[in-house]
Amino acid sequence: MAKTKPQQTLKTSISCAGVGVHTGAMVNMTFHPAAPNTGIVFRRTDLDPSVGGGADILALASSVGDTQLGTTICASGEFATKATVSTIEHVMAALAGCEIDNIIIDVDAPEVPVMDGSSAPFVRLIECAGVEQQGAPRRYIRILRPVEIAGDMKLARLEPHDGQAFEFEIDFATPAIGQQSVAIELGSDCFKKDISEARTFGFVEDVEALRSIGLARGSSLDNTVAIENDEILNEDGLRYDDEFVRHKMLDAIGDLYVLGASVIGRYRGVRSGHALNNQLVQALLSEPDAFEITTEAPGTSVQVPAAAGGSAGVLSAVAAPA
């Protein structure tokens, strides 16, 4: 008999607050339990109902409206340009890593709080609220044949694999990053230990240009690994020696969760970002013979050890998030 796992939600509601990395404004966010088969739903509590306040904004591929420096989802129909929520990828990665299927997320701003720039604060929120199993089987998307988006020395690919494998490679000219690669098989506490604490990163030289177009206004050393003149400026250094590539993998895990279910297969990213990841999601969904929906859980559960922390810097600055 095929092995199944139950859908999961939270035992109770739980809240947090923090700045939005792009608006710089304070954001309040609350996670609420949700019924089986609800999926992941965001709601804007700061908007009047006439412009989409309280409307369901589904965290699905069909709702993705923008992928510039983050993933933005939009309400459907008449509210599409008014009720939006941006930079959802770190929350989505935490939900994917903690296997949360059903949740309603209230936010009182157009983006989620960046917190420390990683998924770890959201994992802690989920753990504090508690996880509740539900009376419906978890659904998965099993990859049946390869689907790939490639170009300009970048690649995002999904291929068959009886597990949940993620591989990522990056290559930056600065020696502060250089070439990095990481491969994991999600399972048990793997996401929490090896991926969730990896923070977003950026370059100080890009900040003013981004702020001039309304982005990165909340970026600081509290939520971004900052790089200037080939040096890491954060006083406490890195959380992992290869924190940069692990954060890119974290983003990919969150970006793929808009498929509405966890993937059984292998994802490979080479210099990929939110836009390419979303193109891969859309390409997969446009080819129905490349996947199937199943309630049979993946057959592999392997973990890899986390890397040790890196070197420390001493200056103070802000950087634009990657």
C-alpha cells in the first residue's frame, strides 16, 4: 500500500512584526490555522474591502504577478492590481520546509516582514504555534520527465527523482562569494538545520539605485549580509561558510511552493533567481504530461550536515538584497 502523510496546519494563531525589506515600513503578520485543502492564503488586513481588503490572495503560480527581487502574489479579478503581497518567498520556504499545507496569513502591508533575512524566524513561529495533523492526505507533484529553463548562463530544471532533492550553484566575481554549490535531500529537520538560517545578501554599491525606485528601503545589517569592496560587513560574519548559495536554495524552495504542493523530484538551479524559478513553475504547469498529482509520499529522507560559520567583518552599512 502506498505510503501517505496527513495534511498539516497550525494548532493556534501566532503573530510577529518587523520591517518590510523594500518599503521599510513596519508590518504586522499573523498565521492562522486553516481547514484541510485550504492551501496557503494571504489576506491584506490594512485595505478597505472595496479594494480587496480581506480577499483571499492564493499563494499559487496563477497568482504570481512580479518577480523583481522577490515573489509577489496578487488577488484575482478586480482586485489584482490593488491587493498584493510581495517578498513571500522566505515565508513560503518555511512553510514548505515545515510541511504546512493549510494556513491563512494576515498582513497589514503590501509585503511580509523580512525579519532577519532568513526563514528561521518563521520556522520558530510555526514551532511555537504547534503543528496539527489533519484528516486529509498530503498532495505532492511528482515529476515524470525533465522540464528546464535555460539561457544567459542560467538554468532552472526539474527532473524525476524519488525524493525531494535540491541542488544549486552560484558564481560571483567577488571573492567574498566566488563559486559555491550545495545539494540536499529534504527530510526531517534538514531544512531547519541546513537551510532556514541562510540570510539574503546584497551589495552596498546597489543600494542607492534600488532605493531611488522604491526598493531596499528596509535593508540593513540586521536583515541582509552586506558586501562592499569584496568584504563582508556584518560584524558576526556568516552563519554558514556557504550561506550565499544556501540562501539561493532557500529562495528556490519557497518559489517552487507556489505549485500548491511539494515536489517529488530533483530541482537544479544554476545562477537562478525568482524570475527563472517562476518561469520553470509556469513551464511545468503548461506541460501536464511532465507531472502527476499524487498522495504517495516520497521514498527518500536523507540529511546532510550544516557547514560551520564564516569569518566576521567590522564595518557598518546596508546592502541591497539579492
